[in-house]
Amino acid sequence: MTDKMTVAIAAGGTAGHINPALALAEELRDRGHHVVFVGQSRKLEGRLVPEAGFDFVPITVTGFDRSRPWTALTSLWRVSKAKRALARHFSKVGKPDAAIGFGAYVEVPLLGWCKGAGVPYLLHEQNSVPGLANKMMSSHAARVCISVPAARAVFEREGYPDHVLMTGNPVRRSVIEGDRARGREALGVPEDAVLLLVFGGSLGAQHLNERVASLKSELLTRENLYILHSTGADGFEDTERALALTSDEMKRYRVQPYIDNMGDMLAAADLVLSRSGASSVA
């Protein structure tokens, strides 16, 4: 193996999986390695990964509903089809030196192919309660990296004390380097105003959207208060209708489905109201 590696990363579905993967990918790229992502074009990774400047290999997978066990057949068929597509892709461009799965079903075809092709892979688990995909793929992983100690017991292997590593959850440089003045300028929020940032993760949180929307009138009675409310794509239209913002109210209450420049928005905020997701906490 040369000093400069090609690393394949699978991460998808939500920003909670994708952004830690992008944080690692950006660091690997800065060190001279080549990173290629595997994911679904129609999901969030299909936008965020190309925007970050990484190669993207599209596949199609679905999870299965454990209350409807027959859906596992479709899921397995799509995983098998995606594995064959990845085998064809890597036969043309060359095998990666290593791979990393960040959870969600999108990792299963890549890591399943790695197992058969002799490519070592790592897993990263962001959550305290590990997801099914990481649990399925952990037995053949070279290492499992966790973000919180509570996840350790799920992945421990007898006789392999170093199999599980506590690494924490990677955070993108754009978040760490967020700038308060730049964020407030983008929003049109005065420096002496109070900014409340509300978000429920990349997919949103219905209970949070509904509760904050019900408090709109009370919040806006505070003349020096500005609000940025990220609803998630699925909750945007319902929240927009519930808020029924007037043109004057829109000057201090901004609602949108997703926040791209989260680092600047966090830096700009005086108070954050958020669902306690792994990446949000990190």
C-alpha cells in the first residue's frame, strides 16, 4: 500500500451520517489521499457530497420495515444489485485501499463488496444506540469507532480488546470555523439583537416545529428577538402554514427547510433550541 490511499466512504440518508463522513473526508483530502463516496443521488448525500468536491458513485438501496418482513426481499435484491454495480465500477477504476461505513443501509453494498474483495474497512457509529447496518457489518470490520461509551458493548469482541475505539464524532471544519459576523450579515440580523436558532436535525422534528410555531406570537412580542427556524424538508410546508407569517413578521422570523452554512448560523446565534442528535451535540 502506498502512502497516498484511495478511501471509499459510504454515508447517507441524514446529515447526522453525512457530515461526520465529510469531516473525515476533508481531513483525508488535506493529507493528500483520494476519497470517493458511495450513496444515493436522490438523498441528501447526492447534494452535499458533490458540493464538497468529492467523487460520488450513485447506488440505489432501501431498508426494510421490520413490521412488514416481506420488504426484506426487495431490500436484499437492491443490495445485491448495488454490490454488482460497485464491483463493475471498481474493476474499471481500481480497488480502494480501504473503506469506511458511517451507518445507514447505503453502507451495506460497499462493505459487503469489500469483504469479498479483500478490502479492509472501518465503521463509525455516531449514536449511543447503534443502527442495524453497523451491527450487521461489524463482525468483519477491522475496527469500529464510536462516539459515546454507551455504544461499546454492542461491538465488543471477546479476545480483541482494541476492536472498538472511542474516537468521538468528527465535526466539519466549516462548523468549527463558523463566524458570528458573517452569519448575522447573511441573515440581516443586527449585532445587538438576540438570535434564536431552532432546528431538529436535517430531517427536522415535528414536535419541535409544532411547538415553536405555536409560540410565534409570544416570541415576536420581544422586539429585539430574531428567529431562524430550520424545519427539515418534510416539515417545511406544514410549519410555514402553521406560522402564517406576515411580511413584517418575516423580517424577524425566517423559516427554511435546511441550513447549509450551519457553522456561521451557530456562531451567529445567542440561543439554540435543538433536538439532541449526535452531530448536533458534537
